[in-house]
Amino acid sequence: MRCMVIVKATEDSEADVMPSEKDLSEMGAFNEELVNAGVMLDGDGLRSSRHGVRITYSGDEAQVVDGPFSETKELIAGYWVWEVGSIEEAIEWARRIPFNHGESVEIRPFHEIEDFGEAVTEEFMERQARMEAAIEEQKTDG
């Protein structure tokens, strides 16, 4: 099961306060443990919302609003993508995240192709395969 572990923003992350050397070292060791266990597929920190934009869609219109955004509790400061056997395993890994500044995470499983049922056609699967191949090619070319 793939899941996204969403690191919620804090006042410090929204103020662009960077982690200390100790915090980075502890997180690096944790990430290395995740990688060595075959759990971590991706992950990174995000800049504060003042560096971002929010796009809202209504009919044919797309409205762009520049950050920062006011509701810190609704913002994301970073993420991991993990491959785990169950949500319980993800929770056990998450309990070990070396946070110590009031951070919190949300764990959300990805949809699997089976979740979409009959809407998944042969044409859809062929398109998916082409896109996945193109992404892999871009990774090796980059």
C-alpha cells in the first residue's frame, strides 16, 4: 500500500524558520532508515505558502491567488510517499518521526487502480503505461 504522509505546517515553517543542524541530522537518519527498509519512495520539505499560489476552478475559469495563506493548520510543510503493508505499519513508522517542535502528520493512502472499477478501460491502461514509461525515460535523461 502506498500512502502519503503529509507534514502539517507550523508557525515556524510558515515563517521560513529552517531546521537546526541537530533536527536535520535526526531527520536524515530517520529517512535513511526508511530507505533502507524499502519504505520511502519520495519525500521533501516545501517552502512556506508565501512562495506559492492557490488556484480555484469554477466552470471554465481558473482564479489564481498568491500566498501567503492564513490558515496555518490547513497548510502543508512537507511530505513522504511510503510503501507499507498496512495503515498500521505507516502509523508505527510515523510514531518514530523525530519531530520535537509540535509538528503533526496526516497519513493518506493512495487510490489503487482497482478502486476505479469499470471506469478503467483498456485505453486508459494503455495511456497510463505510456505515461509511466515517459516519466521513467525523463528520469534517466535528466
